[in-house]
Amino acid sequence: MVPADVPPDQGDASPRKAFSRRDFAMLSGFAAVGWLGSWVLRETAPLAQDMSSNGRDQTAADQRTSRSAGNPDGSVTVVAFNDFLCPICKVTAHILAAAVKHDGDVRIEYRDLAFFGPMAERAALVGLAMDRQSLYPAYHDRTMAMHIPLNEAVLRDIGHDIGADWEQATKDLKDQRQAFLNRLHQDANLAFGLGIRGTPAFLVESLLAIGRKTEDEFLAIFAEARDKAHIAE
């Protein structure tokens, strides 16, 4: 019989077993194995995925615009997909720039995505307006270096800091809005076609690298891209 002071739904419950040192040791062991497994996967996983069978990799590498940096005649092209509001993009931007400078034979083509909402889209549109004044690289670097929330006033200040004609930029943002939006949509479609669903992402010739990379990792990807191109020849 269930004692009167015990709720009916608990009458058949078994006494709770104390959490023993043996249990703790087993759980710790499982956690250690899980950590080791994730470490091994991270250390052995390729730095970049070969996208040569995708077909869009060559299209992306062949698109040459003035939204670019590095060596204009570089033997390797990096198409960098970024979002101006993406915190990892901000961290990675200067690492990529350092790797490109260190290598000396790499061209960067920037493509701006707007995964982070309306202000990310606005920042990308302003970038296209800056491009019409041949100021995109300076705008990109200055905006990526900002560690305060972006808004219209901050974007205007960035324009002034890099020597832009803000009145002309405002006019272009109005008159060229649809053309600018079409450009962003084309860049987004290219990214989606490559399977990119977040930023940052880097297409190095036919090699797609996702997420934050160290300078040495970028240099290794550049070298692998050259090796693949040499073999293809």
C-alpha cells in the first residue's frame, strides 16, 4: 500500500541513486573521448573543399571587378564572401589581407552578402556607391575595422574619412538603387550556388574555405590552389 503522505504518482518510484565517483569518472571519460574525437576531426579535416565539379568556381574566379585588392596580376584569385556586420568577418579580414601581402601573388575579389539584415544590406549598398568613386577597398578596410554598431551616421563618417563625396554617394544610392540591389542579388546567387550559407567564406580558385582561418592556413590554401592549377595544366 502507498503511504498516505506520498503522492499517488510517486508511490512506485525507486529511490534516487546517488551520483557516485564511478559515475563521474565514466562521464568524464565520455567527455574526454568526445573532445578528442572533435579535435582529431578538426585537425585532420581539409582546410578547403574542392569545388571544381560545381562549375561556378571558374565563373567566380573569372569575374574581375574594382571591388578588389592585392596583386591585380596575381596567379591566385580569392573571392571573399563577407558581411559587414559579421563579427568573424571583421576578425578574418585583416588576417586574409596579411596572408595576401605575405604571399604577394594573390588577388582578392570582394563579394558582399547581407545575412545580418537591413543594415548589412545598407552597408553593402554604400560599398557599391563607394566603388563608383574608386574607393571600395578603402571603404571595405575601414568598415571591417569598425567595432561599433553600424548605422547611417557611422557609414557617412566612414565615407568622409576615406575622402568620398558623400553628396554624390547619396545621389548614386538613390539613382542606382535597383542596379546596386541587382548586383547584391547576383553575388548572393553565386554564393548560394557554391553552397555558401554563412560568412565568411573564401573561394580560392576552385577551393572553398568556410569560416575563420589563420594566416598560415590561408597561405597553405593558396599553395594548394597553385598546385592544383599546375597539375591541371
